[in-house]
Amino acid sequence: MKKIEIELDDKVILSEFKKIVGFVSENIEGVRFENCKLILNVSDDTNESELTNDIISLANKYIPNSSLEQKEFENRIDVIKYENDFSSVHYFDDGMISFSDQSLFLFNYFNSVFEKIAEDAFSNEKTDFVKKIYPVMLPVSSYKKTGYLKRSPQYSIFCCSAVENLKSLGKIDSINFYDYKSVINNPQYALSPSACFHVYEEYKNRILEKDTVVTFVQNVFRNEGRFNFSQFGRMRDYHVREIVFIGDNDFINNSMEKMIGKIKEFIKYVNVDSKIIVATDSFILPKMQKFKKIQQLDKSKYELQVSYDVDKYMSVASFNLHGTAFTYPFNIKIKDKDTVTGCIGFGLERFVLSFLSQYGEDSNNWPELIRKEYKN
């Protein structure tokens, strides 16, 4: 193993670049930062010059046109002391957790609140409001159709079945832990990195009678990178309360505005330190970086971010305008309308973790609204 030190431009957004750097090469065995200096541990056969050029080229994509964060909303409170260690949260492997007691209550509480907000807002005669349960696995053919493998391939986690061959099956138990390739098929399914994809697969080639809102809880899976799971709240497997809107531009924009307003009210009511900002997706490939600027200019993505430490925030919800990105490839239409989609996803585990970071596990310290629900 050898060490490479790379000086980065001081304008690089390190908080975002840190999430991506491990994807540059599997030869990278360790990553750390000293201010704007990146220090890598790499395998001995690494081409240092090539890797350094690749790193600098990627880092420069994370220099923003403007240093000003575009805040749409802010709810500031003085957190006396942040906490990040909880008895009701169990950590398994990298990016996998379980909840019990207080954290399980909060998980179910937040999920029910977001579902009710959506139902109260859209359960009416003009809108088809639908509750769903979807499977976990997504056909690879549908996955490709979403365009996600082009935009954010780094998150991909595929599912492979064992070969249907008795001789090969008899060897599985004795195979080296890292050498299963000889006994598994090419993947036909993937674990979906985005909660909304099953909706488009279900509604493909359909003409709907009216504007539609679909809500459900979905498991979402993302390969966040081998160096990122130590970050608080960074998960490989988590749950999302999803709300998908199908309609014309006016319906999508009005629905998004209505939901953001409802969430602002809720945030003020439970009083968590948070903000809503204009955001972008994590486009890792250089050729896709231009879409960050497009998202910022169009304000097609917002995030609700909640603080979990001093000057540290995690995204707990995203609000997304898709245009025809899904209605066109999946051929989804509403009668007599130019049809587009949008979605809102609430990361339930992250909501719980960020709330506990600010208020702790002692329910006596929780906001009155939630404390009463817990004690009932």
C-alpha cells in the first residue's frame, strides 16, 4: 500500500465530494481529509498520475457557481446538546440499523403523520388518491427505463439468483466468501434506489381519468460507497414514505407547493432545527454534472435538512419535479392532459435519528405534541 496526497481547490464542496471520491477507483483503500488536502491510501499497483488527474477532474465538478445556499425556509432552535448514541437503535453492518422502544415509536409516528398529511390534502373528488404496497425488487428492464443507471449508477445493488444446476448448487456452501460468481446468474432484478420507481412500472401504458396521487412506504437501497457508512445517518437500507403525483404541470406544482407548506407547519409545530434548500442529485459521472446546474436553475429539487450536530445537517426529505422523465418512457397519460410527475420522499430512519439527536431518548424532553402521543 502507498499514500497519495492531493491538494484540492478550496472552493470544492468537500461535504459532497467526500461521498463520491471512493467511487473513482477500487484501488483506493483509505480516504481522509486535512482541510483541502486529500490523503489516499492506495494499492501498490495504482497509477498515481492517472488517479490524481481523475480525482482533480472530479473535484473541480464540485466547485459551485455561487457559494450562497438557496434557503426557502428555516426553523432555528438552540439545541442544548446533540446526541448520537441511542439505546433504542441497534447497528448491524455498514449502513443497516434496527429500531425499538422510543425510536420505533418515532418511526411509526412520523410515517403516520406524513401519510395523514397527504390523505387530508388530496383525498377528494377531483383527485384519485391511492394507497399502495409494492414489492422490494425491481426488474432491471424497468430500472434502466427510469434513466437512473445513467444519472446515478453508483447506488446500484443488483439481485442474483443461484444457477439451476445441482452440481453447482452442491458447491455453494464450500465456496470462498468472495467467489460466488461461478454459481450465480446475471441479475434480472435490482433493489430499487428510489421509492417511486414501482409506480411507473405499474402505471405504464395507461391512460388515467384524472390527476392521481399514490402513497406508500417502500424499502430503498443505495450503495453509498465503502468509505461513507461511518457517517451518521448514512444507510444502505432504509424506509421512505413516498408520495407520487401524476398530472399536468399545474397540478404537480400546486401539489408540491401545498405539501411544502404543510411540512413547514409540521416542522414549526414539532420545533426541530431545520431548513429547506434548493438541492441537486448526486451525479457522479462528469458528463452528468450539467444536470446539477439545470436542477438549481429550475428549482426542480428541494431538500428538508435537519441538524444532527453543530453546523451539520442531514437530508430527511426531498421534493422533486420530474417533468416527463418518467411519463414519456413509461407511456403514462392522463386523459386530455400533458402529463408529468413529481414525488416527495420522507426518509423515516433519518427523521428519527435527527429528532433523537436534538431531543434525546427521554420523552420528557420531547415537544408536547409528540410526548403526548408517546405516553398514550
